[in-house]
Amino acid sequence: MSDDTMPLECTVNGQSVNLRVLPTARLLDVLRSDLGLTGCKEGCGEGECGACAVLLDGRVVDSCLVLALEAQGGRIVTIEGLADKGLHPIQQAFIEEGAVQCGFCTPGFIMSTYALLQEDPSPTDDEIVRALEGNLCRCTGYLSILRAVRRAARLMEETP
């Protein structure tokens, strides 16, 4: 039996990663199975729900649609990589605003919020809605999520 794997070298949550993956391996599967980072979830497997959202080189991507080898040399940030000590202000805001129910979609919403607030620390409601339109929630409704993003923006402005 031959080894059909290929080397993957990238940075995940600030740590250098070197492993071998099948050419057909999805980034989602490598993160969850090979690296044990289970924060991103497979919801639809079609890039429609956002539950698997991570940052790849600063851009939000649905990791179910990205081949792991596309991350070669890249920088990946998952929900696990947001907080150094304790909760990230975005995570805290989602809790405080009750924007978390079952939690399945929450990592994707938080990663999309993080990307938005890195680009625009004071987004309008319309900009928030546009930034989160690739994420679906079946439990909370979207008003608490909108409030959480507004609160997160305020918390991040206050945090040095």
C-alpha cells in the first residue's frame, strides 16, 4: 500500500503545524480529527450554514469547502485560538446577550464577528447583517446575535 498523503505546513492558532494529509482531506476534518480542534462544526457540509467557519489568512472561510492543502503556508485561526486567557470579548458578549442556545452555530458566528470587527471596529447594523449572512442559527433568532455583535464592538473598544 502506498502513502498517498502530502505534507501540510501551516500555522494554526499561532502554533506551527506539520502533518501529512490526503489530497482530498477537507480543512474541517483535519482541524477536528487530526488536530483535535472541535470548535468548528459540520452543519451542512455545503458552505451554507457557517458552523465550520474559521479564518484563513484573515478571511472567513467555510472549512467544509476548503481542501486542507489550500492552507499550505497559511495562518488559520479557530474559535479555540481567540482567547489567550479567559473568554475573548466577543465570546463574553455572546454570553451576556443570550446569543448562545445550543451552541452549534456559535463558533461560526463568533469567527465571522471577529473578522468583521478586525476590519471595522464600529460597524452599522446593516454591515453586521451583511457580515453574518453566511451563518445560520436555528435556535436564538438573530436579534440577540445582533446585540451581541454591538456589545462586542463596545467591549473591544474598551479593551487595550
